[in-house]
Amino acid sequence: MAAKSAGHLCGHFPLDEALSRGLLFTRLQGKTIQMEIFFTLTVGNAVIVTARIEGKGLETGTQLRPCLQPAPESFLDPSLIVRHLALHVERAPSISTLAAHYPPSTRNLKKREILSPHQLLSFSKLPEPTSGEIARAAEIMETSIQAMKRKVNLKIQQSQHPTDALSEDLLSIIANMSGCLPYMLPPKCPNTCLANKYRLITGACNNRDHPRWGASNIALARWLPPVYEDGFSQPRGWNPSFLHNGFPLPPVREVTRHVIQVSNEVVTDDDRYSDLLMAWGQYIDHDIAFTPQSTSKAAFAGGADCQVTCENQNPCFPIQALKALNAHWSADTAYQEARKVVGALHQIITLRDYVPSILGPEAFQQYVGPYEGYDSTANPTVSNVFSTAAFRFGHATIHPLVRRLDAGFQEHPDLPGLWLHEAFFSPWTLLHGGGLDPLIRGLLARPAKLQVQDQLMNEELTERLFVLSNSSTLDLASINLQRGRDHGLPGYNEWREFCGLPRLETPADLSSAIASRSVADKILDLYKHPDNIDVWLGGLAENFLPRARTGPLFACLIGKQMKALRDGDWFWWENSHVFTDAQRHELEKHSLSRVICDNTGLARVPVDAFQVGKFPEDFESCDSIPGLNLEAWRETFPQDDKCGFPESVENGDFVHCEESGRRVLVYSCRHGYELQGHEQLTCTQEGWDFQPPLCKDVNECADGTHPPCHASARCRNTKGGFQCLCVDPYELGDDGRTCVDSGRLPRATWVSISLAALLMGGLAGLTSTVICRWTRAGTKPTLPISETGRGTPQLRCGKHQDAGTSLQGTAAQDLPRESAGMEGRDAHRLPRAL
């Protein structure tokens, strides 16, 4: 391996199994070292490596700067290419690894080297492990196919996908070796009655014929074939010399500057809808399109472990109301039932209140319509065009100011409005700015920004997004445009044709869809041809439909997606098996206004939270806003069979459901325990068909494959859990599993210091006594010894005597009496040498 310096490592890496574990043993400047791979990435046929090296004679933790070197010819050997690429794909450090390298006192943005808003944005979207592994496998597969294409010099037509030129067997090999295959196969669906009662957390197995439909961690659905400049992955506009309908695409930043961006002061208020309509759309969009799981199950700074406690401690919020109605419910059952209710409320607020507001009544009836029951042929998977373009229309409705109002819904004298960039990454603004209520009042009683064709997005989003004190900013409009190109979305006219709308071929056609002639002219000046227009911009600039906040194209795309999400969902709240008639009746009464009443300090709210109104005439008391009556969720057991009430299991719980008309119990063990015996019991004419199972404690510390504690900590098994222990002066980090430096001296050191101080004090006292007596010995040949009543000899020296007693006076008084007896009694005198 070639080397330039201890901190700049370049060359060809031996592709062995060590690299797959993130470690590489090699030689640098004649020394054997171990290199921990933090980041590796293939670019074309080259490899970029960023690593941390450890070795004799080298400074511990030397950071290697990125190095780009051509790979050897053997690297492109078709028989080795998948394996080699798999070993060179990015493996980001785990949270525990980061914690080990960064102690709490230095764990901040600068120490993590997050120096730009782009890095901050990517860091905030760090996927949970399963999503990360899927993304990694997909990258290996894509890069392998690209390298195969180059190696065998495939001649692929522009309209032909590279995979079409590879054999099916070869594609299967690539899928298997890259790690993609397990995620391409249908998941194994549980065969219990619970599968029909509760939705899986991943969304899988909703449709038994197509168990991956609508699940998390799957590809976005393609409603039209993708369009890439190389037919595979290069986005439109990637190659400056590539022409689309005879013209190059304009840079996205130029489109933002000339068509989309306006000053913060140029804002037209919506006369119908409140700012909460925008906020709900943002919330739902992020929930549908991207929902990363938390990497920590406990709060920072010693929060409770939500899996092992039912106490109301941050960050755990137990559901008590449903549990109070059904004492026999396990914690998991209470959670699942509450999850069903919360999910139903989201569905109701979104489809009943929100979507009709943005589509308008005519488009809603055309594309969504009334619910007619579950449709097993409807694919609820989120589509690429919906996630990437259509549902991002809401960015044009974001007001540049965050309004905060007082209890009378007026401008707060102490809390003026905030520019958006002042609120980004500023949680203390919420903590020190009156809490949540002033913000909620602002969302309810202030209008949203109206999406006007020549006022699409303000500078807060195009010039000041994610501001950091030491860096540049992001441009949300340009990000949206480029995202559509990266995802291979076809142009604006292709999607109009998909929706049955006429293509816009001429400037006159474009002006018919975009009333603002100046905006239509600017778009054509940039794109040169209507077919080249990015779908997000084209849909955003269209004239609104009647009583809607979208144009014809986005109304079609959003409506089709919402109908698919509803009709293709086996657990949709209106499906007859999900809730009882009484429960559905209670759910229908609920609203976003009721949610606000129940979760804030507001006493008055509008009946329709999305309709902007004036206070107080358009606001109602929370006492008059209807809500749920949870009595409909009280569960009863029949008393006329031989099974009776189920037996409880120590450290375990059960869920009651029905299967083929028979009562069924499904047992589960609590966190830290494993089930032994039959998981499912069925009620028969003779009683329960099996005895209840047992729950046995799991020794998590014995798991060598997935150790619960980081290597820096020692694991101790506890009943129902485990504990990670650290050796002083190290302490557990934020993740509760990694030992980090506490920044203080070890306790043993303090004990040693205390003992040393005590010893020094004792020696000082003894020395003082000896000196004192030595001084006395200089005036008298001996030190006198007085005897107590019990005959115990006591030393007396100088001023060290009982208060109010004079040694000289006492000796003078006793001398006549004792003088006779002292003669010849040298045994009572201390040697002078003392």
C-alpha cells in the first residue's frame, strides 16, 4: 500500500474479510497498523476512504483525510465485483461508537464536525438500523450493476434499463450477494388472530396477497416509468450537454430565483383557512413519507426505560384511561388499543377535514369519493410523485412569521412574531416564550399564507433555511426541484396526461393553466419547452380549483394517493372488523379542536380548527366541543362457557380475540422474559385447550451476537433486564450502554488523597507532641506522669491540658505530698530519650 503521511493514506486496499467488519490491517510507513473504517464510498471505479488508525509509533486516533485513488484492474473482475463493492460501501459509525469517541462535554455540533446545514439536515435524518441496512444493500446492488455495465461494455439504449441487459441469474446473484434479496422477498406474516386485530408496527401483512404493500422500508411506488439521462440513475439536468426536447434544463437555483422566490414582506393572507391547515399538512406529509424510529428508548439525562415501567415519567406516556376500563388488559393490549384509536383520529381528521379543504368538494368527489369498503386490489404504498412533488405543495403556504398570541388571541406584548429562521433549532424559544399555547393560538387565529402564482415561496425558505451561525443556508425550493429530478420523475406534461388532463403544448396552453402571464412567460423562458417543466413547479403554479388550495394536477395526484391509502388499508377505521358500531360512533364525534382542548391550556377553540376565525365570536368553549366516551371500549367476557376468566401469568400478559367464532388468548411475556409453552390458547367445550405458558427471565448479557452493552462497559443481568456498568472514572453515556469519560478523578484517587491527608495529619500531631515533650524535657529531667483515679498514667505537656487547669499549679500542690513517695521510684519517670 502506498502512503503519503500518517494522516493521509492512499492506495489500493487488500479486499479481505477484515474490511467487511470495518477493520483493515495493513502497513503504513513500515509499521503494522489497525485501521477502523468509518466511511468508505465507491465513486466510479475509485474508492474514497475516511478512517481512524491505531498502531505502534502513531498518535492514537489519527484521522485519515479522504483519499481518491483509481482502483486496480482486478477490482472490476466480474466474479469479484459484488463482493468487493459490498466491502467498500459506507458503514457509518453506530451511536455507541460516536458516544465512545465524543465525551459529553465535547458532544456538540462543532466537535461532531457538522459544519454546514447540509450535514445538519442529513444528521437529523439518520435512519434506524433496519432502514440503514436496506439503504446500504440497495447502494451495493446499484453500484454493482453499474460496474458490471462498465466492465462488459454494455450497449444500452436510452430507453432500456441496465438490468434489462443482464441475465436473470446474474441479477439474482447480485441481489443475493448485495444483501437486497431478503428485503425483496415477502415478509413472513404471523398466523394468529392478532394479525387481524392489530396493525403490525411496520405496516407489513396488511394485504395477505401482497404483504409488502404499504409497509415501511420499501421503495416508493412508480406510477410512471422513471426518467434518467443515462436510463438508470443520472437525474435530469446532470449532464450540461444533454438536451431535452432540444434544450438543456435550467439549474434549479435559477428557477427559484426567477420564478419562485419573493420577499418576506410580499405575503397574501388566506381568507378562508388558518395557519393550522399548513401545519397539519406538514405533519401528515412527514408521517406518510418518512417516519424514522428513535435511536434511544430512554430520555437523555436519566429518563425512564419505557419498556419496563408504567410510571408517568419522561419520555414515557402510559395510557391509563383504557387500562382503567379493562383491568385484565396487559400493558401491550392497552398500547395497541390506544394506538388504534389515535390512528383512527388521524385518519378521520385527514380524510374528513383536511383533504376536502385542499382538493375542493368537486375534486374530492372525483378522486376520493365515499368509503365503500376494503379493496384488496388497491396498493396503499406511497407513490414517488406524491411524496416527492405533489404533497410538497404545502411549502408554498408557509408564512414567513411564526405568530404568538396572548390569552385574548391578540398580539402578545412580550412575545412578538418570530421569523422562521429564528425558530429553526431553537427549542429554548418554546421553553422561554410562554410554552406551547401562544403558538397554538397563532395557528388557530391567524391565516395561512395564500399560494399566489407570483408569490410562491418567501425568502425565509429560499435564503434562510436551517441557518447556522458559521455557515451558509439551504434553499427549500431548489431542494424540491432537485429531489424530483433525483427521483427520476417525468416532466409536468407526462403527469397531466397520466391524470387525464390535456398536455400544454404552446404558450397559449400554458397561460390557460397559469393565469399569471408573467409567471407563465418566466417558466417558458427558463425551460424553453412545456415538456421540460419540473412537475413540482408546474403543479404548484396552476390555477386553483373551486374552493380548493390546489390546481387540477396536484388535486388528481393527492386524491389518488389518499384513496389508495384508505381503500387499500385493511385496518381503516371504517372497516367493519376494526371497531364496533358504538366505537365508530364515538370516533366520528372527535375533531382536531377537541384534541387541542384536551392537550393545551386553551379554553376556547373554533369548531373547525382549519377555518380561520375572529376571537371571540368564532370560538366555542371547550365544554361544548364533543369528544370520545371511552365506555364503548369496555370489554366483557361471556359467563356461559367452561373457560371462564383466563388465568394470569407471572411476568406475562394476554390478548383476547376471536378466531372462527371461538375465543382465543394470545400470551406474551414482558420485556426481558421469554415464553415457554403454548403461545395461543383456544376455548373449547371442555375448557381451554392448553395450560397457560410460563415466562422465563432472559440473560441478555449472554448474547454474543448482539451484546446489549458496548465493549467499553460490563454487562450484568438483572431480573427482566440488564445493567451496563462502567469502571471509575468512566460513566454511562446518553445511550445507557456506552462508557464515556466523566472528566473527574477516579474515586479510588480521592480515597488515596483522603488517606494521605489523614496520615499526614496524624504524623503532624505526633510530631507536635514529641516536640512539646522534648521542650519540657529541656527544663526538667523527666516528663511527669499523673495518674487517674483508676491508676491510668496520663501524659501532660505545656498548654495541652484540660481547660482551666495549670500543670505547674497542680504539680506544685502535689509535690509536698508526693515527694516522699517519689524517692527511688524512677520506674514512674519517662526516659529522656522519648
